[in-house]
Amino acid sequence: MEKLSVILPVSNEAHALKFLVPILNGTIDVPVEIVIVVDVPESESGRVARKLALDFENVRVLQSPADGGVPAAIMSGARNAT
């Protein structure tokens, strides 16, 4: 079965992630995977992303490539989407 992959490149977005992931899971009516690509794993965004991955089986967390910015984070998420 096909599924939708939502790629979220994040940097300093811990507060938004806490709300966005549950909203996405509650409103998308097709199978979905959420790939969160964090720039600094030790950041608050990284901690929140890892917690969400524990709470939601369809959430995965990746580390963004160094010095790549948002485009590299999106490409990394796309390459790793299932």
C-alpha cells in the first residue's frame, strides 16, 4: 500500500513540533509517515523529535547533512522516506 511521506526539516522548532505532529496524524486520512530532519540532534528540537518518534510509530527522525541547509535536509528526508 502506498503512503504519503511528510518531510519536516526543523531547526529551533521544538514548540511547533509538539503540536504539528499530532495534528498531521489526526487530519491526514491516508497512511502517512512523518520524517523529521533535525539539524542539531542535541537541541530541544532533536529531543522533542525523538520523543515524538517514541510516541508515534509513523514518525522517524534523521540528522540533517552538515552545512546543507533546508534543501539538503529535504533531500535527505526524501531519500530516506519509505
